Amino acid sequence: MAEGAVVEGLKLEQRYGKERVRVGRVWRDVDGTHHFVEWNVSIRLLSDCIPAYVTGDNSNIVATDTMKNTVYVKAKECSERIPVEVFAIKLANHFSTFYDPVTTAIVNIAEKQWERVSVDGQSHKHGFKFGSEEHTTEVVVKKCGALQVTSGIGKLKLLKTTQSGFEGFIRDKYTMLPDTRERLLGTEVTASWRYAFDSLENIPVQPLYFFNSYTGVKKVLVDTFFGTPKMGVYSPSVQYTLYKMAKAVLGRFHDLSSVDLKMPNIHFLPVNLSSKDNPVIVKFEDDVYLPTDEPHGAIEASLSRIRSKM
Ligand SMILES: O=c1[nH]c(=O)c2[nH]c(=O)[nH]c2[nH]1
């Protein structure tokens, strides 16, 4: 999304902001329990500031340094624990209403996963450990109050050691991959889902709404990927599993209008070792693998509800 204008016979599309503003915030309950979040905030403003580009007139520019400071001011102002989506809405709403030239504010935040630790089976009051997943959000607020909220999960690594195959695909003179009904399936899920509400007035008011949506969607994605604990569920391809996961989310959460999933097929290569003297040193029997990062399959799809035309 960018703001466009015709300047000197050319089309100029622009946006500007601050990237990767990192902030940590602690909230302390009266019983001594602490809550901690770490957010990485990126801001983009669409605004009427063409003279800055064309003539060097900065009079309509919000300094990106001011944007950075605003993140800390707003974090300080949030005296109650809030979900990352609500913080992004507060920031975007501030930028789009406080500054006349700003028509739209876009705020992206990635929240690191600092999980409360347990010591001797008891939740620790102020101790946290780092998890690799990220809870992400993108919020777009227009001056008129129109709003788009997207939440997501990043860096969610999932792997199953069976109940996966890939067969029946196109075969030609370059194809070497054998058909299989037995393989290991590894991926790193990047998911995002868009909420159906579309203005500041109709954001759901339940305090736990965004927390519950995040945990609920994550559970549906993970459960659908793995299937039941004992049997699992057979995956004939990443594509099939991705679609089932996206469909399960839209089937379960009626307040979402679309889901995007990126699920790279991260390859674990079968290890077979042989030498001239010894034709079988290691024979692959679905047991020893060479883990790899690259290249990897790239499988991505987006599933949306079709709006009926009334
Ligand atoms: O699940 C898969 N989908 C593919 O499109 C593909 N292509 C490939 O080589 N292996 C796989 N696996």
C-alpha cells in the first residue's frame, strides 16, 4: 500500500516510516505476578507530503525519530496488559488522527515468545524463557476510522516423522524423485488471518479477544497438521495439508475473513552411504537423515470467504 500522485508528468508512489523499533514492557499484578512482552514495531505512514520528495520541503513530514519515540510513549501509557493487536491499533490510530497530512497509518509488530517458566511444577512469577515462534500483527488505520487487523504466527516449526507421502506428480525426463507414501514432513509455518471487522467502532470489546483468537487459531493449525496423537493423519502433499489447515481455521473462527499460509517443505534427505569396497555402509530405512535449510519447496496459499452480493 502506497500513496500515489502525478508529479512532473510521472507517477510517484511513496510511503515512509520507521522500521524495527524494539520495545520491552513489564506489567506487575498486585499479587507480584509480572507479565512481559517484547515487540518489534515497524511503522509506515501514507501522507500528503509530495513536496518533500520533489522540492525538499519537509513541512508535512513526521520525523521517523518522532515515530520511534511515540512507540515508547505509547508503551508507557499502556498501564494495563494489552495484546499486541491493541497496541498496534493505538499506535496506528495516533498517527492517522494526530497528524493532519497523514491519511493512513500501517503498523506491523512481531512479538517474541517469552513464556513463563515453571520451577518445581509451579508457574514462576517473574521468570520467562524464549520460544522461537512469533506472534505478528498488521494494523491499517485510515483517518476516517476504517480499520484492517491481521494477526499471525511466524517461525512455527513443525515436523512429523511419518504419515506423509508424495506421489502421482508429473514425471518427465528431469524427474528423479520417487513416489513415496512414507516420508518425514518438516515445515516452518508463517500464518496470517484477517479479522472481519472493519472500523474502530466495531472492534470486539472482550479483553481476551485477541489473546484467545491467537491461541485458538494456533491450536487448530497445529492439530490439523498432526492429526490425532495415536494415529496422526496422512498427508499426500504439503498443498493438501495446508488447505486442510486453512479450511479448519475458517470453519472454526467465523469472525475471520481470510487466512494466508506459507509452508515451505523443508527437506530432510535420506542418508545412504557406500564405498567401492563396501556397497552398503548405511542403508536408509526411514531412520538417518541429513537435515537441510536450502533449497526448500515453497508452498503458499490464501483462503478467503466469498462475500455474497446482496
Ligand atoms: O508435498 C510436496 N509438494 C510438492 O509440490 C513437492 N515437490 C517435491 O519435489 N516434493 C513435494 N512435496
